Amino acid sequence: MSTTLHSVQPVVVYGPVSREPSLFARFINWAAKQDAGQHIGWLGVSVISMTAVFFPMTMTAILFHGGSFGLIIATMTSLVLVVVTNLAALPTKYTIPFFLLGIAIDVVVIGLSFFIR
């Protein structure tokens, strides 16, 4: 007597894995697309807002709270970071992140000026 055992095996189909790009990669792609039409606009917005709004506001906060030399240097570094990247005519995929980094540095310095004398 002969018997045959048969069991059904699941079929696994392997295919390419589609992954969504990270938030940072999407931001860099968006910033690179901004370079085509809005490069001069981003240059103007970043330099003017940094020199006319964020730098004076940060220096005022520092000087009202004692004028710590280290905080003044950090504020000047954030200004130089933005101005030099724009004067070097770098693409907006570099200037926009440096502009946002400069704003973040100024916000941290304003917060630290309340504690460091």
C-alpha cells in the first residue's frame, strides 16, 4: 500500500521594496527645486531677516541680560554662517538649512541669555 502526502506551501513572491524617502531627503529635494526660480528670493530673505531681525533681537536680549562674551560670539557666528553661505552663491539646498540653523542658534542664545551672565 502506497500513500502520498501532499501539503500546500505558501508561495512567497519577493519584489522590490518601495521605501518612502526620509523627511531630511524630501527637504533637501525641495530646497534643490527652489534653486531654479527662487534663489535670489531666498538669498534676500535670509540675509535681510538675519541682519535686520534676528541678529539685533538676539544682541538686544544678550545685552539686556549682562552681555556674556560667549553668547555674543555665538550670535555673530550664526550671522556669519548665513551671510558667508549666501555670498559664496551656494545653492539653496545649502543656504536654506544654514539659514534655519542660524535661526535655531539665535533662539538658543536668547534662551541662554536668561541664565548666563
